[in-house]
Amino acid sequence: MRHTRFHFWLHCLLAVGMCEGVGFASSFFTFSSIRTWYSTLHTPFFTPPSMVFAPVWTTLYALMGISLALAWKKKKNISFRWFWIQLCLNALWSLIFFAARNPLLAMGILVVLWGSIVMTMRSFHSVRIASVLLLPYLIWVSFAGILNLSIVLLNR
């Protein structure tokens, strides 16, 4: 029992670390553009203050990692393909929105990202808590989609 618990926590640490690592890598594209390009954009009135994004994303990446570890622990009948797709799309969105400075293309990526999160939740359905832990992420990406679309429309 103790050995199994140790392996779970090791998997959890690895999964959370990997997800947080993707977030950290993505932040390199974000930080340089926030002070230059992003600050010149027209944003909607409901845009959260900049200081909100880092703690929200840190929490969401941790939840993603815990979700992955829980699903990984069970393994039976679970496909991890959608998890990896959504994680790559998440990083790609930051690259396209901030580094390429292309909110319209980023919006398209966000739509596909949203769908891949839903598919990840469906593929994790046999481990209910692993699926449910992705719900805040789906909600935040939905909100990010509204923000992204608003930025596209306000900056035509």
C-alpha cells in the first residue's frame, strides 16, 4: 500500500511539474508582449487585471497535472491522446496570440483547444474526479475565448 501511494505521488509530482513547465515556457512569449504589444490593444471592460492571470494559470496547470496523475493511476480504457493534444494547443495559443501577435488565428486555436479539453474530459470519464478537475480549465478557456474574440472585434 505504501509503495503504491508513493508511486501515485511521484506520478502526481511529475505530471504537475510537466504541466507547470508548459505554462512556464508559454509565459516567455506572454511577458515580453504584455508590456509592448498587448498594452496597446483595446480590451473589453471585463478583462481581468494582469495580476490575475499567473495565479489562475498556475492553479489550472496544477489541476491538469493532478487530473493526469489520477487517470494515469487507473490507466484502464483511458486514452491520453487528447490530454497531450490540449496541452500542446494550450502552449500554441500563447505562441500565436502573444509572439505572433495574431489574435484571430489564436481564436481559431482556442476553439480547437476547447474541443480538445472536452474530449480529454470524455476520455477520462472512467476516473470521474480526473474529468471533473478539468472543469475549471474548461470554464477559464471559455472565458478566454470570449476575451480573445472581443479583442479581435475591438481591434479590427
